[in-house]
Amino acid sequence: TNGRIITVNPILPWAEAVAIKAGKYHYVGESSGVDSLIGDETRIIDLGGKMAMPGINDAHAHPMQGSMKDLFECNFPFTATPDDIAAAISQCVAERPDAVWIRGGQWGSDFFVDNDIPNPREWLDTVSGDKAIYLSDDALHNGWFNSKALALLSVDADTPNPPGVDILKDPETGEPNGIIRETFGWLQNNLEDWPREDYFKGAKYAVSVANSFGITGMKGASASISQITGFLDLDSEGGMTVHDAGSLQTPYGHREEPLDVEELKVRRERLKSTNVDTRFVKLFMDGVPTASRTAAMIEPYTPATAGGETTTGTLHIEQDVLTQDLIALDKAGFTVKIHTAGDRSVRVALNAIEATRKANGNSELRHELAHAGYISEEDLPRFAELNAVADLSPYIWSPSPIIDSVVTAVGSPRGEQYWPVKSLMESGAPLLAGSDWPAAAANMSPWAAIEALVTRTDPVGDYPGQLWPEEAISLEQALEIFTPVSYTHLTLPTICFK
């Protein structure tokens, strides 16, 4: 009571008081209207004129990976120089004498464009001592390894590229140079899991981080069994103060066979609790449109070198297989989050959703296209037509190092036409937003993202300029994206909209 309460309801945008019982709003309106609802056990919170709002949802994060990074890995900022990275690795090696592996990151997408390091593996060997080193890039898609790490992973000059993965080789010796593109899923299958007790610590940390920013709901994208188990363990001890939706992990990289949906259904039933929901699946259609040029685009990227060959990136899953997957998953009751960083992968995913609606009818499951930053003009209205969700990443659509890498790779002016949020909103497309933490975002804070939605500038002020300012939206619209509220909860006759 006695507050300025944002309702995210156009009928009554602001209220003075709300009454809540069993997790549902029973009254929204003026402070005087709650007097008759106050009983002996009612908890009364006097806001003293302060603002309150619904809990914030982070619809796309990797909360366990972010936690393990903060708690156990060797870290440096996205802007780290070679000297910064050398100092960080040397310190971690000295502090962890018994470690076999040291994992960490994250180097910027343009790190090897901006710094002349002919052989990244040999460079890393000079500061890694006897440790196996793996460092992720800012997007979490590409990895940097030293010689010992490659040896432990059985990667040498004769190792063929795993499906969807590109092991870069020294042009003179043919030996791996330490950079492996699209390592995200491949490493999940090749690096040992953390101990179960560490995943519990990670879950506890992730929930505390989320709550510290006002987040009460989060969706973990591509969650492994071990990661979900950490949250289940925490929920069993009463520690889950966040509703967690876990998108079940599926094979990463190029795939020619449809998924085993029956196995996913078994996993869904086994991995659930009061506050952990696993009715979701994650698929990866492509990589990222940075200097690695691995997102699937309709038009070619700029050449990586002067006079070099061009590429349009690569689809991990071709149209027919994706369509089979989506029809089966939709029929089984899964909401599917599809990584679609390039406009070609967006189109293929929308085609699959269209085929699914025709095959299954309207299941009312809103399948999500994640990182749909580049969308062909002819495909933009299809989101609303198909009730397909644009899962946005406003944390990274303001001027920044990763945006510089994207714009350079995609080319101007197309590169700057990134994240058409206003156009999507005006078309009636359903929208969600997520941090993708720890990929390209330093933390889960939604506030910088909300500011970027409104200003299209760098909220921290480190980078000048605006990114496609014509697509800026209002603060009210930004808050609505982050705080979806179900008004069907407002069902009692004491509701008062004035």
C-alpha cells in the first residue's frame, strides 16, 4: 500500500495498492480499497510512496555457466589485452597448483583481429605452465586452447572436424593453432562435469544474483542434466526464490537425424520440481555473426581478409530435419527455443513453425527464435502471424566491442540494422528478452538492457554513438517486455480498476 505501483496493464498503468493471496493478485487500485481485505495474518508493506513493479523475467540465460564462471573459473573482461590475459592466466596457474584444467575467459570476438598473434596455442603455452587451458570468447561459441588442453582432448593435426566444429590449423605445419570455432556443444561432451556439490553452489549463487536484480523468473537455455540437477537440489532444500525454466540440451552442431523426442520426454518427467520446469527444449541453428562468421545469413559476409573468399555461414540443421523435430516436439508439449543468430536461420525456423502449425493445429505453444537480431523484411510479419516469439538480447545491442565485430563482419549498412525491436512490436510479434549471461553480458542485470532498449546507446557510456536509433522504444514498452503478467490471475470480484 501507499506506493507507485507499475501494473503493466494499459487499463490501469499505475496503482497505489495491491492485495496478494497464494501468489495471485486479488486487488489492484487505490490504497483505501484494501482495508476490508486486511486480516490478523495479513502482511502489510507500506511503500512510503516508492515504486514497485512485477518481478522481472530473464527469458534467456545460462545461469549455471555464469555461476561456475564467477565461482570457479579464471576470468578477465571482454576488453582484455594480451598483457591482461597473460597476467590473469599466470595468476590463476600460481593460485591453483593442483589443478589439471584451468577454464576461463572471455576474450573479445575481435581479439585476434586486433592483436597479431600468429599461433594462439604457442602464445598460450608461454603462460600456462603445466596446466591445460581453455578460454572462451565473449559469445561462448569459440574456444582458445593451449597444447596440453588439445592433447587431453585428443586433438592433433590428423583430427577431423567434429560436426559443426572448425579446428583451425597452422597453414605451414598443419598442427592445430589453438582456436576451435563453435566449441559450445562439443566441449559439453568432452570436458568433465563439475562435482554435484559445485552445481548446488552454482544454483544457489545464480538465484542470489537473479534476485539481487529483481529477477523472479529465468529460463536457462540449453541446460544439461547436471545443471538442472543443481537447481533441483536447491529446490529440495527450499532455496529456490526464482522460477526456473530449463530448456533441455540437445546435440550441438551439424545434425542429419531427427531428435529422440521420447528420450526428451523421459528427461522432462525426471527433472522437475515445484520451481523447476523442464517443458522446454533448445535447438541450435547456427553460430554467431561476429568475426567467426558462423551465423547463417541470406547474403554473404564481408571477406575476412582483403580479397579473401566470402561465406554465408552454416546451418547446423537443414529445413527438413528441423521441421520434423519441431512437429514432434510441439506435439509432445515442448516449447522450443531455437538459436537463430542469422536471417537465414530465422527464415528456416519460421518455415518450420509454419509447417508445425499446419501439421498440429494451434497448440498455443509459443516457440522462440533466440537472438533474432537480423530479420529479412519479408519475414518480420511472420512472427505475429505464427505466434512465434522474438527472443531478444538487448544487453548486447548497444555500441560495444562485440557489436563492432558484428558490423565489420556483416558489412555496412546492413550490419548496423541489428535488432528491429520497434518494428517487431508494431507488427504485433510476441517479444521476450534475456541476458544470455555469461555470453557477451557481464551479469544478469536487466537495467542496462532496459536503458539500451530506450536509448540504443551504451548504458555504461564507454562506447559512443547509437545502434539503429529508429528502433528505440519507450520505457513503458521495455518494462512490458521484461514483466509479462497474466491478467487471468485477476479473477475475484474485489478487483478495482479506477
